[in-house]
Amino acid sequence: MRKRVVIFDMDGTLIDSSVAITESINFVRLELGLSPFSVQTVTKLINMPDQDLPKLFYEDVKPYSECRKIFEKHYYQNCIDKSVIYSGVKEMLKDLDDSGFELFVATNAYEMFAKRMLKRFDIEKYFKIVLGSDSIGVRKPDPKVIRYILEKFDAKEDEAVLIGDSLKDEEAAKNAGIEYIFVDWGFGECERPSHTLSLDRLNTLKEILSR
């Protein structure tokens, strides 16, 4: 069946925010007297399921609530100054929107950061809903964020697809009973199962969705 509901992850799928995230985490670590992480370490950790990220990043030096406030203040500016949109994303989204696909974002970033970044790159207008981890109180791989979209727009599982770059995305799609497409250019370093579609060029996405 032709897909009509296309749900995108954001970080590592639409936008390369790896430098911005790493610099803001390291800003907090500097405040705590901890050594900095590399971009490769941060992107690997944030995409792995079942990780206690506050403990990994901040080592319980201060309560997480304090670390989060420092991170959020720094990241609010950093997320637009140090992030870039992947080449071809804007053109792809316009093409899908013009072709009648219903586009959504489901990200583990906070909604305010997601909308700030999408607006910065002039692509927020293509999405019917942008959901962050705080929007309905869940983070992928929890499937509730996907089910929320399906229920709100009266879509069946076989009409929807999630496009992302991590094991968290893959598990979220599986848990929600929808198809998953793994993008080759993102943060993810996981090996994809043989049954999972892989996308290496943005200009082939519409063809895949229309099958």
C-alpha cells in the first residue's frame, strides 16, 4: 500500500546537530570539571537504546535538573548556530508535500528546540505536527508518539512509515507496527536487519513510498 503518513526523526535524519549537541554537553561537563567527549562518542551514546544518558554525560556530579538547565540555556542558541541541514532535505520535503504525503516529525529532542531548528532551516512549514520528547511525555523507542500521530490523523499502520537513523527509531517503528527506513547518512552506527529498507539518496524516497 502507498504510504501517506511519513514520520521523520530529526537529529541525524533531517538535520546534522552533532556538533551543537556535543558542544552543549561539553559545556556542562566543563562546568562539572569533567573532560570533554568527542562528537563520535556523543552521537553513538544518544542513539543507543536503554542508556542512562544523564549519568553517562554528567556522572552524577550534580543533580540532573541542574545540568539540564545549563544544557538548555547553552543549546538554545547553539542548536541553530552549530547545526546544518542535510543536503537535499528541503527539496525532498517540498516534493513530498506537493505530492500529497502527510509529513510529521517525531524526535527525542524537546519540542521547542525541534521547532526552533526546523524554522531556522525553513522546513517547519512542511510538517503537520512536530512532536518532541516532552510533547506527550514519551521518548522513542516508546511507540506512543507514533500511535498518537496515527490516531489523530486516522491512519492505519500499513499507511505509515518512520524514517530515522538509529536503533531507537527502528524499535519505535517495530513497536508501533509500522515500516521503518534507515538513512545511511545519519548518526546511527547500528547494523540494520536484512528486512529493513535503507535509504542512501534522498531523491529515491518518493519512489519507495509510492510502491
